[in-house]
Amino acid sequence: MAAPSEPVSALTLIMSSAVVSAGVNVAWSVITRLLDLRREKTKIAHEYLSLVLQPEEFVRLCNERLYDISEAMDRYRGFQDSAAFNGLGRIPLDFKPEPNWSSLPIPFVANMKSLPNRFEQCDRWITAQSEWAGLDDAYEFEEERLAFYALKAAKIAAEVRQQIGAGDGDLGDLVTHLESVIAQRRAVHLKDPSRRDYIPELRAHFESGSP
């Protein structure tokens, strides 16, 4: 014969209901927080991706300009045609539209924001060499500037893409060309380490023994 069940008091029911309700509230709060964190992470990933596309476009422009300069140099050296350099305007390195910098890590932002400043400082250095540098010398410096900073931009873009899982991008062949410009200068440096007529960044790079 089954034992008679104990009557359940109204207080017990109320307390049990309160515990369940509290548990549901805690669980829902945790789930909501996780969803908020996921949305925030996705939003930041989109900020990164938007920012990556700009230096990648800069890399493409620099790569195209290097070919333009090479063709102009051939004309200038073959026919002394200084007009060959006409139309080779300024390539900007800026961030427009500007991302929401405050949503990104401070070290990353500091590195990104310093890149345009250094790129422009190098341009001013090249302009200051006009007292002695010929037109072809100046454009050799420009080739170095474009290749050096385009490679930095490409490296940043690749690192960010890896971080947010956005694939490898399509800069592989361009990076190979940019690296060939630096490799050509490195070969000259190795033959004559005393030679100083490189942009300061590249000269420091060679003298540091960096690859």
C-alpha cells in the first residue's frame, strides 16, 4: 500500500517558484550578455575589415605607381624626356571614412595612425634632397618610399585579416613585386655598404640586418 503523500504548503510552492524564476532570470541575463558580447565582437570585426580595405587599396595604388615610375624612368633615361613624369600625382595614405577608433585597441590604433605621418615625413625628406638629387634620383627614392610603406600596410592588413578570420586577401602577387623592389636595393647595399642614398627608413632597415 502506497504511503500517503505529504501535503505541499503554499509557502513551499511560492519559494520553489521564486527559485525557478530567479534561476531563469540569471540564465537569461547570462544569455543576453553573451549575445551582446557576440554582437559587439561582430561589430568590431566589421570595423577591422572596413579599416583593412583602405590600406589594401593603398597597396594596390603603390604597386601600380611603381610600374608607372619604371616606365617613366626608361623614357627619361633613354630620351631625357622629363615630361615622362607628368601625371604621376600624389598617392595618399589616409583613412576615409574614418573608422570608430575608440572601439579598437589602443596599440593597434597608434600603429595605424602613425603610418600616414611617417609616409608623409618621408615625402618631405625626398623633397628636401632636391638640392643635389636629379629627377631620376628623386623617383628612385619615391620607389623606395612606395615599396617600403606599401609592404608595411600589407603586413598590417594580413595580420588583421588573420585575427578576424577574413581570409588571406588578394595581395600576394603585389607583395612579391614590392619585395622585389626592396630586394634590388638590398643587393646594391650588400655590394657597397657605404652607399647612403636610400630613404632613411630603408637605410636603417638594411643596417639593422632585418630581412
